[in-house]
Amino acid sequence: MLWAALVAGEPWLTPLVLALHATRPETKVLNACFAVLGRRADADAIAALVRLQRATRDRGDLTQIAAALDEAAANAGISRSELTEQTIPAAGLDRQGERRVSSGDVTAVLTLDDHGKVRLVWEHGGAQTAKPPESADPALVAELKRDTAELKKLVAGERDRLEDLLAEQREWPLNTWRQRYGDHPVTGSLANRLLWTVTEGDRSVAALPAAGGRFTLAGGQVIEPGDGARIGVWHPVNADPQEVHAWRTHIMARELVQPFKQAFREVYLLTPAEEQTRLYSNRFAAHVLRYQQAFALMKQRRWATNYLGGWDGGYDGEAKRDFPVHGLRAVFFHQQAGDDGGGDVVQYCTTDQVQFQRARGRTRETVPLAEVPPVVFSEAMRDIDLFIGVTSIATDPAWADRGEDRRFAYWQHSAFGNLSANGQVRRQVLEHLLPKLKIRDRARLDGNYLVVDGRKHIYRIHVGSGNILMSPNDQYLCIVPARSTKPTGVRFIPFDGDEMLAVVLSKALLLADDHRITDPSILRQIG
């Protein structure tokens, strides 16, 4: 039926595929769902494939979706990335990011603001409310609530797609960039808070989109590119340190929140040790991770990986991220920690090498690290550093209670050790934020620690792990953060997504007023 509907040009084919996918049909039908969308290749079909690609974590589904997108792109004579960006829907929004729908005397207003926030309000009788009035048409209410949820998913997908563009290093003619990015009602809410490279002739500058089609430079100057200009993605790995510092200062001074880390993005360059090992990197080897959390994060960051467990082939893991524009694949090796006490649920894994591979027919060959483009190397290593920084047992504040565990030495070394690239960026952000906090007279940075003067103790919070030592003898203080930690009293953070930064700030604000703490478990420790 799917193939026949494709040939007949049935308009209900794409909605049917989405409905079928939700029921998880047998593999043959599921593969046909993806294939017919790739063959149809109109805007709705490609948008559906991209939506399914973002929503699924199944390796088989991802392979089939990628094949369908590649076939559609090849038939159109363009790359998969370009095919995708041409089919991003406007979600009914106008140039100002607003959609108004009226029924009787009630008007629903769906908006997407310049900060990427989706909001639905209702106008009735001269008032504006978050809840629909009783006289609102139930069908309209249901439609707008559904559209609001879909718009939020679209914005989240666009955020991920724009972040993936950092590794592609593409360029667009100015007018094309405006159509697909700067002036797009959905994508523009994100793209206009990112840095881009503006090239005219032989001169290229990093710039931030401004009103009226102009761009702002790090020093505050405004430029207006000509129609022949080209716009590219800016990545700090291609910039000198002075330029990166200037942009970080610019963003902090204007309190601009980027949709993801760009100006403050960590950069990973080839080290002398990696030049010696040549084909692999041991930079992130020998860490102990909480496996279930690490597996979920790998999937979230779109790394395809097998699941470890007590079965044949379940001891060794390979997490893979493809960089199709460069024809490369990053591979992160990891294994079961080996002493989980049996069973199929693996609690911990240990990390091993990182390699880069290139396809050669049906096989893959390992690529020397020196031949990997710096932006690909940096992006892959950044993800792996993220896996470790978030899921290492070093970030578990309760681990100090397991002094008899053979992994305690690793915990102690990592929980209070040197800062990773991620931790170093976090420290730089704290340098900017501290003067603006209410605890600025009681907090200071000292090496790898944020030092907080409470009334009962002096506390040293490790910027990398969030673990705490307190005076007078560096006694360990265990504070387990809430599942979602949003620091109160912090008005501005220049990017989204760094949970550990929120944890460090929340602990600092709490401990600065340690005389007001009421939690019994904390009071028992601080006396």
C-alpha cells in the first residue's frame, strides 16, 4: 500500500507514515515507511524524515532514515544538509514570529520570540490570558495546544541541526543565508544569536546578525555586507585566542544568551602524545562512567552505540558519530567495568581509545589523527569529554561514602583533579559572572575551586566536578543536587546546556548563607 500510494501521489502518504511509525510495525513495513518518504522527497516528506531522525535512538531506524535522506539528496543533486535546510517549515508564523487564529470573539496568539521561547496566549474581551476563556472553541484550543507542542519540538530540532552545522563548515550566498536562516521565522530565532563568518572578497570577519540585515563586530562596529558576500559558520577552533576572548567579552557585556555553546565552546587540539600514538587517542581512557547514564547521553548526542550486557558481544562497546560531509566516523571504545556482580544490567563502564575511520568500499580504515580536520577532531572529542564530565563517578557526591570500593582512588583523583577543557570554560564563565552575583563579596576563584566564605565554614567547590571541601581540614561535604538545578539569584548565563555550571552556582549560593540551611543531612555535616 505504501509503495502504491507513492506511485499514485496520494496526499495522505506522509501523515500515514508518521502514524505507522508510532505503532512500531514489523521491520519490512518500517523500512518501507522511510524509503517512500525518501522517494517522495517533497518538503513535507523530508521534514517528516528529519523529525523521525531526531526522535529515534534506534540504530536500525537511523541507518534507514540516513539512506532515505541520502537518496533524496542525490536525486536533487545536493548534500543531505542542504536538502534538510530547504524544508524547514515556518509553522504558520509571520516574519515577526507570530501566528494569530480567531474564532468568534476569541483570538489565540502563538509566538516564538527572539530567545527561542514558544508562548501561547489568548485574547478575549480586551484581556490577554495564558488559559483559554470558557467561550473558546474546544477544537481551536486542541489545535493550538497541539501546534504549540509541535513548534517546541521544531525549535529543539533546529537547535540540534544548527549545532551540527559547526562541524560542517558550510557557506551560503548572503541572500540564501537570509532566506534559510536570518529571516526564517523559526530558524532565525536561533541563528540570529549565533556568530557567523562574513566574507567579502579576500576579507573575512566574525560577526553577529543585527537589525536591518547588518552585522555587528566584536568591537561594536556595524557592517552591512554587499549582495556578493558569503556567510559561513563560525567555530572557535578556527579563530585565534584574542578573537575568542573578544567575543566572549562582547556576549557577557550584552548578556546575550546563545542557544548552545559557541563563543564559549571548548576547543580540543591535537596533543604531542596523540601525534606519537598517531592512529588513536588515549586522552579520555581509563575513566569510570555510570553506564546507564552514559548510554543515554550518547544516544542524546546522536552517537550510535551497542548496549552492554551479559551476552555474547555485550562486553565491548563502540559509540560512533558520523561526519558525512567529511566522510569520517569517530569511534569511542568502552567496556564493562567487569565487577558488577553479574546480571544483564551493567552499572559501570570504563573508557578506552578514540579513533577516526573512513569508509573504503565495504570496510573501514583508521585515519591518522593528523589528517582529521581540526573542527571534526574538536567536536568529537568535545562530545566524549561531555560523556565523562557528566557521567563519571567523580561527579557523584555520594561516592565518598564508598572508601572501601576499589574505584575510590579514581574518584578521589578525578573529583578534585585538573580541569578538563569543559571545566576551564566553566571557570572563565564564573570569572565573568561572580562580580554580578549577590555573593560577590563572599566568593572568589582560587585555582580549580570556587571558594565561598560562609558563616560556619569556608567552602571550596571544585569547578569541574562540583564536589565540596570545607574548612578547617578539607573535610568532604556531600550535597546531592536536585534533579533539575536552576540557581536562583543568577539572572544571566551566556548559553544553555551546562548542568554542572548550574550545580556549582547553586551550591555556592546555598553555602554563602550556611546559617540559613535547614536540610538535616547538610546540617549534620556542617555542625
